[in-house]
Amino acid sequence: MSNPLLAARSLVKAHGSTPALRGASVDLRAGEILAVTGASGSGKSTLLHCLAGIVRPDTGTVEYAGERLDRLPEKRLSELRRTDFGVVFQFGQLIPELTAVDNVALPLLLAGTPRTAAREQAGEWLERFGVRGQEALRPGEMSGGQAQRVSLARALVTGPKVVFADEPTGALDSLAGEQAMTALIHTARESGTAVLLITHDAQVAAYADREVSLRDGVVTAEWAAGAPAEGAAGTAAEPSAEATR
Ligand SMILES: Nc1ncnc2c1ncn2[C@@H]1O[C@H](COP(=O)(O)OP(=O)(O)OP(=O)(O)O)[C@@H](O)[C@H]1O
Ligand SMILES: [Mg+2]
């Protein structure tokens, strides 16, 4: 099996006095789609933020393509976040002053793409996610589902190596959610992008190659694609070394 593209070991992170991660370890391979599940408050978003180099763990290591993210200077981290990572935040976090098309074009502009080309590409991504025609809306004028689709387009527009998506379909009904997931998975498969996908939804997790489950800040179970059965929580078909360590 190839080396992981991203490897986190024994991550510990507290928010003030609240522990969020208590020794979580997880791997993501190039091109792999990994679902992360777990109850509310189990540490999923915190794990994503540590893996994406947005938050530094208190202890533990995060290695990305041979670099130790947990030790990198902020300048190199923000460069990596621009070039290699795309993030869909749980609460959207689009820039309120910018329209849909300009939110999506922004990462391209930051990477030096001329404005006209950036807006054109942004429009194509909005189309893929079914929000063509809403280019001129600002986040305050969008529904939750529209904002999520714009966030997905923004995360993918630069062709990142890894997309981190935190409940990207949480505000969508099942049909719209399925369409957005299909667009995300199709794009990722086509371009070999790895995806770390946080979800509460078993149907969404079913799109992944593998699923890990968090409980109280540690990975407690891991399944290969298609392995988990309904009602089989805690009876991992293939418990990994990590999960049982
Ligand atoms: N900024 C913060 N300040 C204080 N506590 C926080 C903060 N962010 C998270 N926490 C706490 O850390 C723990 C883990 O939070 P996290 O957001 O990682 O969970 P989660 O699994 O993503 O939950 P959800 O499914 O509800 O999004 C929780 O107890 C939460 O209350
Ligand atoms: Mg969360």
C-alpha cells in the first residue's frame, strides 16, 4: 500500500479547558475519499482543522507529503493551504462582501490568475454545483444549501490535492445533497483529489473508500468501503491497527 499523503499521529488538542482531541491518528492516501463520522462534539471539525494546517495540535504530528505541518512556519502553511488544500467549512465562511462568483474566483486571484479568466472558471464551477444563475448573490442572500454549494466550488476551483469538507451537504435536502456529493466525488475521482469528508449521514459516508469514526477525540473504528452495516456500530469489520492502538 502506498505511503499516506497525509498522516496524523496521536493528536491532542484542547479548546481552553475543553478537550477536543485526545490522541487521534488518521491517514489519508492520495486520491482517497475518507469519511469521518462521530457524534456531535466528538472532535471531527477540530481534527479537520489540524489536518488542514488551520489549527496546530497541542501535541502529536501531522505530516503532509513529507512536511511536518504541525511545525511549519505560518507563511509556508498559508502557502500550502492556497496551493494544495481546499476547505469547505462547516459554517460556510464565505466572504460576506463578495458575490458567489467572486467568492469562488478569490483563490484563483490569490494564485495570480487574471480576473476575467478567474471569473470564467468560477462560473463553470458554480454550474457544476448547480448554482449557475446565482453568481451575483452575496452570502447573506443565499440559502444555506446555496452557500454550501458555492463553498464546494470555492474549495475545488484551484485543483487542490486534498479537499477537506466539513458536513458539506448538511443544509441540503436529500436530492440536492446527492447532486452536490456526486459532483464532488466525480471531480475528485477525475482529478485524483483526496477528500476528507465529515458527515453525520450514512448515505454520504457510503460514497467514501473508507470510513473512520471518532469518539471523545479518538478514532475508535475504521471500515473499508461498503463494510459497515446498519446497526453494526462498534463492530468494525476491519479494525485497523490505529483504531485498536
Ligand atoms: N472554538 C472552540 N472553543 C471552545 N470549545 C470548542 C471550540 N471548538 C470546539 N470546541 C469543543 O471541542 C469539542 C470538539 O468540537 P468539534 O467542533 O471538533 O466537534 P464535532 O465533532 O465537529 O461536532 P459537530 O458534529 O457538532 O460539528 C466539543 O466539546 C466542542 O464543544
Ligand atoms: Mg463539527
